[in-house]
Amino acid sequence: MRPKIARVLGVKAWFLPVKTRVPLKFGPETLTEVTCARVCLRVRDAAGRCAEGWGETPLSVQWVWPSPLPYATRHELLKSFCLELAADWLAFSLPGHPLEIGHEFIARRLPACLAGFNESRVRASLASEPYEPMPWLAALVCNAAFDIALHDAFGNLVELPVYQTYGAGFLEHDLARFIEPAAPGVSFAGKYPADFLDQNPPRQLLAWHLVGGLDALRPADLGPDAPQDGHPLLLKDWIERDGLRCLKVKLRGNDAAWDYARLCQVGRLGLGCGVEWFSADFNCTVKEPAYVNEILDRLQAEEPGVFAAIRYVEQPFAYD
């Protein structure tokens, strides 16, 4: 018999405030703080054995809910929705593997949770502020901490790293249950996540250092409030101290001249310090793909070294 979670016995949720050392500029917004949702789930199997699992995710307000609504409004609504999800997860009863339980929760329960949450806000008629429904992406991110905790709890329950439980010996259903192929003739019948996982994964991965829109490249970029805590302030110093080889460059997506100049500046500086790869991150603010293509075409013509080192382009189009 396959081991499975019989039910969720308990759910606890916390909100951990985190202040950033320096402001992080990405897309149209600047982040100076973030709240992490932390969740603990207690589960039981059919034999009565119990285990706990933990999950955590940042409630990245600006990313999951881009909107003219005040940050504080969106922030508090995300926290409120997390607390409602805690009650929903406790009431949701479906035995199985966490992949199967989580899939069913997202498919069957989460849409109703979100609809009810948005409807309750309409009934409350927030007269002091304009109403805007919480988007699906925000709901998924709020739910992520619970889903992570469920997988962690299952690993603890069966006393295995959870990534070793994604095969036929643990899952009731194959991937055909979860994935609809995009192309004809493709089938996931008889396939499981374990079939696509490296059973001997590398023990080290390259770190991608994020370069925000306000991050200092030159001493002249430093303001009077720059922290003096012994950690680097300039990008060059970060590269040299941490041996960085990959940089993720945050861009605006609505100012082509600034985005092009920023890619050139970071690219030249990085290549001169031994950086090998870059990512151009437009943060879903671009309205037309031509915006990105024109910047990359110009970069290829005028800065071929920087262009050749761009590993991938991230979020080069609007959310919808």
C-alpha cells in the first residue's frame, strides 16, 4: 500500500517582517520591506502516525499584485487571505500524496476561496479606497507556503527527502492526471515526476546576484543614507567579494533608453570583473514584445560581448 497523508490535523501561520538593507527597485515599484508568510502543517497517515512540515514564501506585493492600489492595502489583504487559507486547509480533506492533494486544492478549492474573499470585500464596500479584486497570481503565492509545508510534512512522515517520493511507489496517479500536453501525440501516461528528476543532482549551483534599479555601480551613485555596516555597496565589490559569475539585471520595461543604458553599464562592468552570464529582467511591465526586441537588437550591434553573455530574458511581456 502506498503511504499517504490521511488528513491535516493542524495549521499555524505567522508573518515575518523583513526590512531590506537598501531599497530594491524593479519595474515601476521600489521595495524597502517584505513580509514572509511562514506555515506549519501537522498531518496524520492512516496508521495514526503524525508529522509536521514547514513552508515559507515572501508575499511579494509588488510582483503578485501590480496595481495603483496603495501598497499597505494590498499587503494587508494578502495577509488576510493567508489566514483564510489556513482555515481552508484545515477543513480540506483528501487523502493522498502532497502532489495530488495540492493539485486538487488549487483546482477545486482555491478558486472558490479567492472568489469568496473578493466577494466579501465587495460586500464590505471599502468606501475609502477603490475596489480591485485580488488576482489569481496573488492567491497562488499565498497558497505556496501551505503547499510547501504539506510536502515537507510528507517527507518527515515517511522519513525520506520529499524529492524521493515523486515516483510510482508513492503517487496514485501518473502525470497524465495533472498535465494536458500542448502538442498532439505527446503523452504523460505512465510517467512520474521522478522520471524527469536528476537522481544525482549537483551539490552546488551558480548564484545569480540581483542588480536592482537603484543598486550603486559607481561611488557617485551612493547616497548619504548608504549603510556603513562592512558589507559591499558597489556592484564591483559584491562581484569580487562573492566571486560572482551571474548577474540578474532588473529593468524598468517602460523606459527603453534607461533599460539599454543600464544593460550596457552593468554588462561592461560585469564582463570586466569576470562575470560570465547576465539575465535581462523586464518585470512584466513591457506592453509589446517589440520593445524588448529593439533593445536586444541594438545591444547585439553595439555591445556584442554583453549581448552574447545574456543567458535568458525574463518576463519580457505584460502579465496578461
